[in-house]
Amino acid sequence: MFRTAPRPAGALAVMLLLAACGGEPAATPPGPAGDAPSPTVDHADMTDMPDMPDMDYRVPADASPTDSPSVDPTEAGDTAVEVMLTTSSFSPGVLTVAAGTEVTFVNDSGLPHTVTHGTNGRAVEDPAFDRPVGDGGSVTITFDEPGTFEITCKLHPTMQMTLTVEG
């Protein structure tokens, strides 16, 4: 019966061989935070944003728009109304206006949005309007025909509002 003793030279050779098979040495970690350049964000002008493809958003069945106060119908003399686009809602969420009223959707949320005739982030088949609104921008739409419009944001599908135009 033969007995072999461990050979330190053989074990060292195997370790060196395995170490030589490794890849590139790890990158040098970055220096102190002051050495790294600050990230920059380019908020493009969304007024020339191309049509966006239909997107499949998964919205839970029990999801509902953010509650926001409603506004009484505009008086006969009021022909302009503002709706604010926040990070997650239209404010007000329910609005009634007289026919011929200009509604300006103002976006100072820090995010791009759309003002789209539709629900849950999707436009209706033949939308009356579908406009991008970049951060700091606004879109004015004149509502001449009586009716009820569901309005959504394609980028944030839980953003919804109801706008009623009275004759």
C-alpha cells in the first residue's frame, strides 16, 4: 500500500494556475465624492414629442384617480380656467365649464405629462385631444362642444380627471 504525503509545491502551483486564469483586475474604485462630476438631466422640450406607442400599463382593478376638489361651473363671463398637473394628479380632478371655455393645463411638477382624451393612460379611439406637456410648459384647449371628457396622462395612467362642458 502506498501512502502519499501532501506536497506544498504542488498545491502552490495549482493556486498560481487558478489565479492566472482570472480576468482583468478590478477597476480602481472612484475617489472621494468631490472627484465625480455631478449628473446632469436634460429636460427636453416636450412640445415636439412624437406620438407615443400604445403602452401596456398594469393598473390594479381597484385603482382610482387621486381625489381632488371639484370646481363649480364657470360663470358666463369666465372663459379661461387653469388645471394644474402635479406629480400624480390633475387638480382639480373634476371640472365643469361653459362651452367656449379655454382650459390651460399647467405643468410645474418636474415631470413630463400628457393631456389625453381617454382613461387609464390610453387615448380613446379618436381622441379630441392628445397633447404632451413638458415640465414648466402648458397646453391650452378650448372646449366648444358640450359633453363629458375623461382625461388621462399616458405617462402616468392613474392620473385622471373628468371635465364636463355645458351648453
